[in-house]
Amino acid sequence: MALILAMTKKDQIGGAKVGAWREKRFFHDHKGIELAGKTLGVAGFGRIGRRVALLGAAFGMHVIVYDPFARVAGFKQAPHSMNCWMRRHF
């Protein structure tokens, strides 16, 4: 989840390295990407997968979980296999 958050701010991080953040217009020109409404696919619903799914839901993301062995409660479960789901959505 930290990597997803970093990618939403990639322009701001790159500008901060060269000191562009000191300019007032920097924050107005570099808006991040909104996570709400985006789809997050979680492969595996173990301890880590559950946490990532909950964090994604907290950011307003549509969470789809694939785990052939675990019961997925509270989230949409990807049908059939992960390969089939990936082919349909990407």
C-alpha cells in the first residue's frame, strides 16, 4: 500500500529532490492521483491481503480479492482464476 501511495505522488517526490518544492506554484501544479474509485486487486486473503484490502477500502477503492482457499467476507471475490480475471480487466 505504501508503494501505491508513493506512486500517486510521484511528481511531487521527484520535484522535492531538486528543490522545486520551495516554489509556491509547485503544490498547485503537481496534484496527485485520486485513489477513490480506482480498483485494487488483491491476490491472497491471508493476514497481509486482508490488511491491504481494508486499507484500499479505507481510501475508497473498489477492492477485488482472489483466493481459491479462503472465504472472502465483505469484499467482491474475483471469479474462477486470477489469470481469467486479469485477462478481462487488463
